[in-house]
Amino acid sequence: MPRETDFFQKVYDVVRQIPYGRATSYGAVAEYLGSKGSARMVGWALNSSKYRLDGIPAHRVVNRQGLLTGKRAFGGQNTMRDLLVSEGIQVENDKILNFNEIFWDPSQELREGF
């Protein structure tokens, strides 16, 4: 299995564990995977997840400030926002308002590393 594909699969495995109504950042996922500084690669993996049929909640991953920077990958201008709002997450001007409160840190929440 190519290294990139293996990393992408690890990203998908982490993102599947983000609870409903919570969100995390690309950097937090990268850091949990032992690849601090690879936030952009996490974004690429999640952008590629749209071709998968196994329900990866990529809408729950935003930038470190809570901005919906990946929204274009969802096929519609407001799809990412609508998915987050449907989970009770407050979004205004493409930013999660209470990001610090709903932030899910995989390094704290998951016991086993990859």
C-alpha cells in the first residue's frame, strides 16, 4: 500500500471517530497521527474522501480557527455549514462560533495511536 494511501486511511479512521456535534482541526488530526505540520495533507485526504461511500464525516474537520476552509469539497456552497448546523453546531460567516467548546482533540480522546 503506498505511503500516501496509508496516511489517508489513518486520517479516515480518526475522522470516523469524531462524535456527532463535535469538530476538530486538520492540525489536530495530523498531530495525533504523529505528523505534526501535515494539516494540509489531512485536508487532501478529506477532499479525496468524497469519492468513498463509507461515510467519513469530513464536515467535522475545519481549520484551527474554526473556519470552514474545506467547504468547496462538499459540492455546494453551504453543504458543509448545513451539515454542521444539523448537528447543533453554531456557524456564522463560515466559522464555528463555539469552536473551543465543541473542539474534539483526538490526542486527548483516543487512547491508541496509529
